[in-house]
Amino acid sequence: METADAVIIGGGLIGTSIAYQLGKRLNKVVLIEKAEIGGQTSGSCDKAIFLQSKKPGFPIKLARASRNMFHHLEEDLGMSFEFNPSGGMIIIESEKYKPFMQDFVANQRKAGMEVEMLDRKQALEQQPYLSPEIEGSTFCSEDAEVNPMRLTQAFAHGAEKENVDVRTYTAVTDIFIDHGQVTGVDTTKGPISTNLVINAAGPFASNIAEMVGVRLPIEPRRGAILITERVEPILNGSMLSSQYIAAKHVVGDHEMPPYGVGLSLGQTESGNILIGGSREFVGFDKTIPMKVVEAIAEHAQKIAPSLGDVKIIRTMAGFRPFTGDGLPIIDETPEVKGFIIAAGHEGDGIALSPITGKLVADLVEGKENVLLHPLKLSRFTD
């Protein structure tokens, strides 16, 4: 039987980042992806690395540690992923969100974030196409942008340079256990003997964990994004709306905007505008109802009326791996030795991908890392 030091399940941003880091530490690492690299959640998201959207405390500390790794990551991986440290804004679209955002910014500043409040005039000077009816915005110089597909491919490229065996269109069908220890995996292209399996399957991580009898508190949360035709550059960095922040951090459908709609805006280097988004628990149904498309478009046009003249050419849907507390799980399961979870990043997979690879590598090597403690699976049962 073929053998490997580690098998990673999932070829998205998280799985490829882990593969890159483990490839530098282990002799033989195999990454298994059931479709193409970045073909699932990592290929169905916006392009923003938002630090100011994170909750104060540990979430900001974790995000900042990851953000710092981006500075030299293109050089390390040997491939551009269109990293742009342009800063980011949260648009305050109505008076009702102003007190909420003022408190939000005050708390972020106490946490050491470089974020400021802009009045209407200052916000419109930075983003002239926005509605003159907005109340203002925030601005954070620590926010940035990347191309998530190219970032995933760059991680995979870096992993292959470290002799990681990247296998696409291959699915894991079973995980073998002997006396509570992982001993291998079975795949659609044959079995692999290994004592270490990393579950980086994103929204599908719970399905993989069921193979070893482990229950994960991760469920898919669908998000929809509208993609426009190519237009001349009109956006200066990425933007969210204050309604987006409310939808992200408030749990309870009675307090959520319809379909969890909150504006996210970004423009690709090729000129397409990405208009998001929504947050819905609908299982793995990728069908985007027209009412959701209309709600996203209506919300976006209120904040940026000039978008009404831009054609939508397609939509895309992805599934955020939701844990409920806004943090991923990065931990070895107590029930099964050699089975590591690295999933549950919800909408923070882009921002946290570099640090996740390093944390998993530290976990595998038994290194002490204080950033791992709040990410343990046991926090949901203790």
C-alpha cells in the first residue's frame, strides 16, 4: 500500500496553505481534492482581507498575525496573487447604523486597530460613486485585497515546490482507524497508509469527520455574489456596509436583515465588480433564488446608485463553514489520534489562510503556540 507522512483533505485556501507548510517539514505529504484546486468555497468569494470586521480581542490578534504573513508571501510562494494593501472601508448607509458603528470603531481602536471614522464628505472624496445620502464610513489602513483563486493556486504551487503530491478529482471515501489511531485513508484512486489526516474540507468538514465518528459543530452558510461586466476602475479598495457587519456578528434570524444581506464591494484587476452578499442556512443548495439576487442588488444600488447602469453577467454561490462563534477549529480530535481539524473559518478563510497553515504545522510538530488554545474543539463541549 502507498504510504504518506500526512494526508490533507481539501484543496481550498486552507488545505493548500497547510500543504505548503507541512511540505517544508515532512518527507511525503499528499493533498486530496475531490474537484479542482480552489473549486469550492475558495473560488466563490470576494477578494477582501478585512481586519476591522473582526471582533476585538483574540479574533483581531489572530487576523493580524495572519495579515503580517502576507507581506512576503508572494515572494515565498513564487507566484503573484494580486496582493494590494489598499485599506478598506465600512460604509454607514443610514442613520440607524451610526451609533452601532461608532461603538464598533471605538472598540476596535481600543483593541489597537488603525481604524478611523470618516464623515460623509471624507467618504465621498475617497469613493466618489457612493450615494450622497450615506452617513459616512470607516477606514482601516490594515485591510487589503487579494485574488482568492490565485492565492489558492499560489499555495498549491508553493506546496508542489516542497514536493507535496497534489491530487485533484480524487475523493476520500473512508478513513481507517485502529485502536483510536488513524492508520490510513481510502480514496477513489486507491488507499494510502498514514498516521496523520488533516480535515481541511471547509463546509464539508463535518461529513469527513463522520467517517471517524466525530461530530463537528460546522454547518454550511450560503453566500451569494453578483458579478458585473468589466468596467473602468471605479473602486478604491474593498468595502463593506454596516449592515454587513451587523449580519455577520448578530446571531438570531429575528435580528438579521432579509437573507442576511449586507453589502460587500470589490473590483478585480480585470474590471469586474463583485457585489455581495447574503448569509443563509439552506444546506448545500447552491440555487440562488431571484429574490436574494434582487435584495443584494437593491441594497447595493442604494449605497452606490451608479451601479444601476452596470450589467450583471453572472452570479456565484459558496458555502461559508459556520461554527457559531466566528472562529475556526484547529485541533487534534481527542477521540481519534492523528485526526486534525482545520476548518470552520466562515467568511475569514482568505484572511486566516496563512496563519492556519503555520498553526497546523506547529500542532503536528508539537510546538507550543498560544494562538491554538482558543481554537480547540473542546470549547464547544466544556
